[in-house]
Amino acid sequence: MKRFHPYLLLLTLLLTISCNRVRLSDAREHYVRGEYHEAVTAYRRLYRQTPREIDALRGVIAFEMAENYRLLNRSAHAATAYGNAIRFGYPDSIAFLRLAQMLHREGHYPKAVDTYREYLAYMPGDRDGMIGLRGAVQAMDERGLQDNGSTRYQIERMELFNSSRGDFSPMLTNEDNHLFFTSSREEIPGEERSPVTGTKYHDLYLTVRNSQGVWQKPKRIESTLNTQYDEGTASVTADGELMFYSFMAAGSDHPALPSLSLSRKVDGVWSAGIRFSIHAGDSLSLFAHPAVSASGHLLFFVSDMPGGIGGLDIWLAHLNHKQEVIRIENAGPAINTPGNEMFPMLRNDTTLYFSSDGHPGRGGLDLFRAVKSNATHQWRLHHLPPPLNSPADDFGITFEKGKERGFFSSNREDARGYDHIWSFEQMKPVIRVEGFVVDRQDQLIGGAVIDVVGSNGALKRLVTDRNGTYRFSAEMGVAYLFLAQVEGFLNQQHSLAPVNTGNDTICFVDFEMTPYNKPVVLKHIYYDFDRAILRPESKEELGRLIHLMQEHPEIRVELSAHTDRIGSTRYNESLSLQRARSVIDYLTAAGIDPARLTAVGCGKWKPRVVDTVVAQDHPFLLEGASLTEDYIGELLPSQQAVADQLNRRTEFRVLPHPLITSENK
């Protein structure tokens, strides 16, 4: 199967539909004039009345009916009709491309991928097929983005703004307190309906946010700006005095091509629009979707005028102070494609938002952001994530100043293909900081005071609960300094580097507090049997002691070593003193002043007292008991070995100092 040359296809159709020439001609006449709503009605009636055995004719009717559904944004109906066209042997492979595109718009990505591949088997390398396939595959890969919340956008359909018909192209003005948009709602005066959409002709509406920040019910702009024809997609200059908008007349006396119009606000009322000429003498091209810069000197717009890249392109007009066009230029291949690029919105001089069906996307029109490099003046393209983009048409975005919040248009969740206005807001990631405060025996400390200072100047004072824990919410990009204070313990500082992430994050900052004038067991301090040389595995714990003394240069520390009950008293005292001195040697080698260190050899004369932690780890020991020779002698042999090991320990004690005492009062 291949694409037929148009005149061969036309000849085939003329031979197969001669008996229905008049009625099919009527449907086609509506189609050619762009009266898609009227055309669909005619095609549906014709399809139902055509005998099933005339497959070729039913295939042609189904395809042409599908084309009208597609142009009305009724992709589900279009997909069904394209499927019928293929089933009845429609003689052009483009039916597979269109079916794939409609499945793509409906979010049926696996089926769309298969159909794109079937089309590319007939038309290898076709750009539309390749772009569509790439977009559908990417959409399958990104399907979980919205579900896992990684994009952090929240959207909501704005029922206050929307009607049962089409509402789209929102635009914020006047310090974000006015919102213009386009509507074809039933409340529009008159009974005349567009043969293109079957709805009333579009008018411009305005909603205002009151002093409490609440949006009011939209109202039609009651001035000569709105006419009996189509007005829409407005853009207002920063001073609020000029409005560019799209206008399309209808009827035998008027061209049925969109054009641009300009209205001025006079005494608070918008004047009747006057035609704004972009390219003098060009009556065969459409001009629509204006987006004016804050200064009023740049005007982006959409056109199919000669010199473009294909389909509808985004163009830029440079204006003088009289709103006259000085020169025009195409936005270039980084933005424009052989497909359609529409609904530009200039956020600032270097950031342009627009919608396209020519770049790989999630289906239909997708929203893109283009950022111009100050160095190279080239546009860099970003595809907006879900839920801003969906399988449906997403377009016409507007932002509140300086915020990732605003409104956009989409026909998602509307089987009739009508567009509606949605709000969006990018939620800031939640950064939680939490931790606990314990002593050197891992006992939780309630009532500890933690002062937190942020690099942004924020000050917080936190107090741990009875479980020794605290928590607070941090800000993205802010560094924090922590100071923990508990009476009877040395103050301790920690810092937290700035967190820059798009995801919710939990940071843990824990404090292990060191008491003063109270012995603390140094864990994992090991010696070879009957020797005073430190083993390598002792160095990690001693490193923590070095850090403590560096953090508190004002303190003095007493190091005491203890032995078990085995051996003579004199020998154990000598061995324990050597072991204490080996610790001091290690600390001084690391840069600690020897004057701050005192060694004590206790031998076996200060047996360990069983504290809560030891009793929990060894239930056969009574809390508060002293591990004397007599006490150990009453234990089982295996329990005695444990008790002897507990007695073989090295402790440090922060010696009393007036400065420490005053700091912790």
C-alpha cells in the first residue's frame, strides 16, 4: 500500500460514488469551506445510508468523516472513523498515520506505537510518522511522572470560568487581577452559529479578581470590540491601553481567514477593532494568535505566510512607537517545524511559550518553553512535563508575574473536543529536617534546645520532645547552622548544606551530646592481650574524640584505662596507665595539646556500674550493680566473660571548667 497521487485518488472516487455524487458533493463542499460541524452531520448521514457491501465507498466516506472529526478535536470519534476507513480498504496509507495520531491524542500509546510502525512500513522515513512514533514512545516512558508527583504541578479545571462550550486562551493583565479569555458559550447574544464548530461565534470575556483575591464571574466585554463574528486570543500591552487579538469574519462578503485586529482603551472602554496589517497585500495567508511584549515593540504571531518552515509558523514583527510593522522574521527552525506551532506567549525578552504538534509530544498540541541564550541568541527548547501536557490539546498558557502559577487551555476530559481553562501551580518541594538528641550511651534526651539559623536570616528555636526528637520545614536553597544545648552537656554544632531538588526530601541531623565531669566509655578501643598498643579498629572512635576537642578548644579531658579482675593489682595499674598514655600519644600526634590531656591508670579498682544501656544489652546484669569480683563470681562462666569484657574499658571525662559551666547554665 502507498499514498496515491491526489488526481488518481480523485478519479477512483468519482468512479465509485457516481450514484451519490450530489449528496457527497454537499458534504465535501462543507468540508472544503471549513464548515466541519456541518460536514460531519452530512457524512454521518451518508455513511449510515450507504450499503455495507459497497466497501470502497464506505471507506472513502469514513476517511473524510474522520478528517472532519479530527479538525473538530473529537479524536475518539476520529479514531473510530479512521479505523473503519482502513477496515473498508481505504486506498491511502495516510489513514494509518491519522489513526496513530488520534490514538496518540487519546493516550492509547501502545496502540499508537504499533500503528505508527505499521504506517512507517508503508512510508519508511516519513517525518510525521517518525516524530509521532518518537513522541508516543517518550510518553510511554514518562507515563509515571504525574503519578509519582515528580513534576510537582497541581492543576484544576476552573469551573467558574468555564461553560458547556469552548473557553480558552486565558491571559493575565493588570498586576494579575484581570483575566481575558475567549468563549463560545451559549450566553453570547444572538442565535447565529458557526458552521465550523456548530457553536456560537467566539467573543472575548473578562474576569476580575477582587481585593480579597477571589475571582469573580466572567463577563462579556460589552463594547464594539465584540462583534457578530469571531474574536479571541487577546494580548494586552503592559500599560493596559492596547489589545491585539485574532478576528475572523464569515459570510459571502468577508474573507474566511483569521486576521489580527487592534483595539484601544478609551475612557475605560475597549474600542472597535481595526485591522492590523502585518504584510501589506497578503490576502491569502492567515494571521492569528498575537503575543505582544511588555514594551509593545515586539509582536509574536502565527501565520502560514510564504517563507515559513511549514504548516503554521510562529513569526515575530518589530513595531515602532506608532504600532507600525518595521520588519518581520520567522522564529526559526528551533521553534518551527513542518507541523503547526501556535499560541505564542512571551513571558520575558528571552522566554517564549508556545504549543506545537510538530515536535515529539504526548499527543495533540503540546506546550513548550523556548529560552534564548544571551550569548548565542539561539533558542533552547523544553517540553513541559505532565500534567501540563496531556494526550489532548494543551495550549494558551499565562503566568502570574514571578510565579510558576497561572492558567492554560486544554480539551482534556471533554469527549466533544471543547477547550476549557485550567489553573496550574508548581508546588515547592517539601524539605523536612528531623533528628534526635542522645547522650553518649544512646539515651534519648528530651527538653534539649536546638537553635537554628538559616542563611536567609531565619531564626528558629526548637525543643526536643520526650522521645528526644525534633523536626521543622526547611526552605530550598537555604543553608542552616544548628546549635544543640542541654544542661550538663557540652554544646554541639552541626550544619546543613542547601538542598536544591525538585522532590520532597527528608534530611536527618542528629546530636550525640557529651557530658562534662562524668565518665564516658570510649567504645571499640582495643589492645592486644597484655599489651598497651592500640589496635587499628580503635582509631574511628578516637577520631570522634579528636573532633570533639577540636570543636571545643576550651575543654580539658581525663583519659582513664581500666582492666578486668584477672592479675595482680600492681600489674593491672601499670598496664592500665600505659594504655591511657597510648591514647594520649595518639591524640597529641593528631594535634591535640598535651596540656589538655591527663592519663589515669585505674587498674581493676573502679569496676563498671551497670547502666540502663548495659542492662538492656545484657539482661542477666542488674541495672545499678557494680561489676566487682564478688558480683562476677556469682555469674555463670559465659556471663563472667561478658562482665570481664565490660570492665576492660577506656573512658574519658571532660574536666570541670568555669567557661563550660557558665555556657551551660
